[in-house]
Amino acid sequence: MTSLLPARLLLAACLFTAAPEGFARAEESLIWTEKASEGFVSLTYGPLDPAKMPVFLLSCFDAMGIAVLDVRLEIEGGKPGEALTIELSAGAAKSEIKGEAARDEASGMTFAEASDIAVKPVLEVLRQAGPLAVTTGKASASLSDNGRAQAVERFTQDCGLD
């Protein structure tokens, strides 16, 4: 019985140290959401916590007739205002959006932003099944398609831009 004690202590220590990491991952679950209010519609892929910035943010400003895309992937060495391309692909669809590097002063993160974009080509990619591949410079990510179709459908209904 005493020979099992060290093994049990080791197992307990492993479980104790693994638990917080598992809880952190659960809190950081990323989901697709759509929100609409008068003249503004957003489609996001990010944490449930609204205080945290989403990885992907497509904003539709109906009143001003413009759409903006933010992709919050760290662009190493990027300088604000520097031209770049945001590539989106899913299934057989692909779209390239001209944008620029932007800096979040609060976090110090440099990310990609594209203003006054055509929404239709982006939505064509987002409607495809399978993960969404997002690339900007050397930064890239694969975003789940879980819940994307429903969020894109609601966004399409609420955003009057092409």
C-alpha cells in the first residue's frame, strides 16, 4: 500500500496542475456571433467575453455605407499604416482584401485592418463549409466553422451593403 502513495501523489499533482489550464481553455472558447443595432452590424469570431477583442471582426455601418474588417493576429514588425493584404479562404472560395497595419495602443498589438471594403466577396468565403483560413503577412490562423453559417446568415439579413 505504501508503494502506491508516491504514484497517487504524482497523479494528484498532475491533475491539480492540469485543471487550471483546462479551465482557461474553456473560458477562451472562440465562437461566431452577430450583433445588430441601429445602423451597425458586426460579425465576430472571438471569446464570449465582450471585454476581449475578437480575432475576426467584420463591421457594417449601413448609415455611412461602409464596411470594415479587423483581423487581430499579431503582425510581427508591422508598422501602423503599412499596406498589407488580408487573405481569407474556405472551401473553394478565396478573397484578398487590401488593408493596412493598425496598432491597438492599449495592448500594443499590431494587427490588420481594411476600411471601406466590399462585403459580398468576404461573405462568399464565409458561406463556405470548413474552417476559415486567415492570413496577413506571416501571421495566419484557422477559424472554426462551428456556428459560422448561422451568424453569417443573420449578418447578411441585417447588413444592407454589397
